Amino acid sequence: MRATLARVEQEWGGIDVCFNIAGVLCPAKIQDATVREIDLQVDVNIKGVAHGTRAAALSMLSRNRGRHGGVGHIVNFSSMGGLATVSGVTLYAASKFAVRGFSLAADKDLREEGLAVSVFMPDAVQTPMVDLQLSHDGAAMAFSGDILSLHQVEDCIMNDVLPLRPAETWLSSRARLARFGDIFGSSRAVALRILAKVMTLQSAHSLSPRHLPRLVSFLMRALQSPNNAHAVQLALVTHCATLCASDISGATAMVPSLLGA
């Protein structure tokens, strides 16, 4: 890895963007997983991303030293498995949760230096790895959604991730549902009702679902509050206010219908 980066620095003056994409999936429930499968998925999916991020960051920081303002963007590929778990791909999900957590923390480490770390979480992508898993009963749930094309991934990377440099990006028709299910744990029925109401409001106001990640962020913070019920209501008011162009009174009126769907 160091040799590759050294060659890039010598021939092109340095690296601007680094993609840590390599991943491996060995479908198995934890009681059926082998030691080799554990080591392989940890080594490739977690340690590979960590080593790649560190090496790229050091190269970018070295080049930026003495410049006014840093330049550099590291994009780490996680998965929808890094948002919500399913049985049958347990170790893969664990590794993708790790990639997400590592990337969000690394982004905080490097932002003050002018570098950005984005974690990209697509649903299943049409690749040979997916083809191998589709017939595996244990992994069926993980691949039950729409299979993304490489063009869809490329379009999101080129038009959203690289220009905007977000901390995280989801690419899936199931992303919002998965995140709500993950937040509410076993109370998925509550999550589904709130999600349905929010999406209805967004449709009525002809607004894009892009605001939903903000609601999820607020809810994540709210659920850590000592007074969860009150905090969740505040989160919903904030989100509804966004939908209503900051009409706080109108937003407050919506909250009971959301909570009591």
C-alpha cells in the first residue's frame, strides 16, 4: 500500500480521492461460522478499510503541509448491513457496522485538517459477490430489496458523495425503513407507522425525502435523552417544521398524529 501511494505521489503529485471498496461476504449464522470466515471478514472488511484510510490520510496530510487549506477525500464503502442487522450474514453485518462507526469517527479526526471521510452505504449491488449469495437461504433477507446497478452507484458517488463530501450516504429504497427499524429495535411497528405518516406529509408538501436523515439524526439523539418521550416529540416537531417551512405551530399540531398513528 505504501509503495502504491509513493508511486502515485511520484507520478501525479499525490492522491486527491481514495476509495476503500474491497469487501468479502461469507454467509453464515454465528454458530455455523468457521474461524477462517471470522478472520477473513474482519481482515478484509474492517482492517483493510482502517489501513487504507490511515495510509491515504497520511499521504494527503503530507502533501497538504504548508498549504492554505487541506485537500483530500476518503470514501469508505459500508453497506445497508451497517444500518440494520439480519440473520444469516452476521459477521458481514458486524464488519459493516464497524466500517460505518470507524468512518464517522475518522471524519471527525480529519475534518479539522481539511480532509473528509465519507461512508457510503448501498444496498446489494449487481456484482459477482451478490450473484453467489442469492441462492443462499441464510442470506435471502439481506438481498430481498432491489438490486442496484453499477450505474446507480456511480451516479450517487459522482453527483452526491464527491461534490458534497457528506459524513454518510445511504443508497437504497429500504434505507429509511432499515434505519427506523434499527432505531426502534423490537418496536418496528411504531417505526413503520411514524415512517408512513412522515412520508405522507412529505408527499402532501411535494418535498423530497432527503429531509428524513435529519429526522433520524434527531431521533438518535432524542432516544439518548433521560426523557425520551418528550425528546422524541421535539425531534418530530423539528422535522415537521422543516416540512412546513418553519411553521412551528403547524408542526406541533402534526406531532400527535405521528405518535398516535
